[in-house]
Amino acid sequence: MVVLGRVYKLKKQGIEHCYIGSTYSPHLCIRMCHHRQAHRRKEKDYKGLFDGGDPEMEVLEIIHLDDKEDASRLRAAEEKWYQQTEHCINLRRCHVSKEEKKIQRDKAIKKYHQTPLGKVAMRKAALNQKLKKYNNLIVNDETTKQIKSEIKFLEGLQKQFKEEVSKAGVRSYSSSYKVS
């Protein structure tokens, strides 16, 4: 089933800002309705594009997609137009390649490992590996008890850090790969 994907631009005369978007909705008015609703609910700041009525929706590119699962091509086209257009108010990247996602993920993991919670998690993981190795070798019972005791202590620390983060209203260190 062939689906039409459209890359569009929201613009308004007298406003320098614009918004680049994409949709595979068969009717552009449906997508405009979603933008209007987000504006009314103050979920997004359209920088005056919806003041005094709807902005103009200009179709920049039409892409024939095999199905909705082929959306990455549509997102890539949207990203291309976003990069070429000045004064865009888009907050997020339209398309991130697999390589870029891997780089972002690796940066986020590195950042997490530098936090107190990440350091505790790394130490706990190392101890669990050591304990697994000792259990396979049936080594000194006292060493195993020490490792288990430290793991229990680290679990308490993890719980404490997570509660502190939760009370502060900050998103958990591990809940997102997004890196500023």
C-alpha cells in the first residue's frame, strides 16, 4: 500500500519564525488541527504563528512511501528541509541516523556512569560478576559473604539516590538517552 508523506512548513506573514513538519495523514487539515490544539493547550510555543488565526501550511515535498513503517525516509526529508531553513522553532531533530543514535546513547551512558548512581551501579555490577565467578569456583565462604554484604550496602545506596532524585523532581539518570 503506497502512502503519501508530506513535508510542510508553517509560516505567517510578518513573523520570521517557521515550523517544519511532516505527516502521512491523508488530509493536511488534520495535522493543522493537532498543531492548533497544542497551541491552545500551551503544550508548544509556536512563537506567534497561531496568533490571530492559523498560519499558512506550505507543502515543501511529497514522498511516496511503501507504508507507514517507511517513515524514516519522511523524517530524513523533514530533517533536510529543517537544516536548509532559517528561524525554525522546532525543538527536536526530525531524523537521527543509527550512527548518531549510537553516539548519543554512548554519551548518555558515559554521563550516567559519572553520576553517583552510575558509579554505585558499576561497582555493584563488578561485585556481582565477582560473586558469580566465586560461586562457580566454590571459593572461600567468607569472601562470598563480604561480597554479598557490599552488594546489599550498594543496593541501599542506589535506593537512597533514586529517592533523592525522585524528591527533587529530576528525571532519573537512566530514564533517557537524551544528552544536552
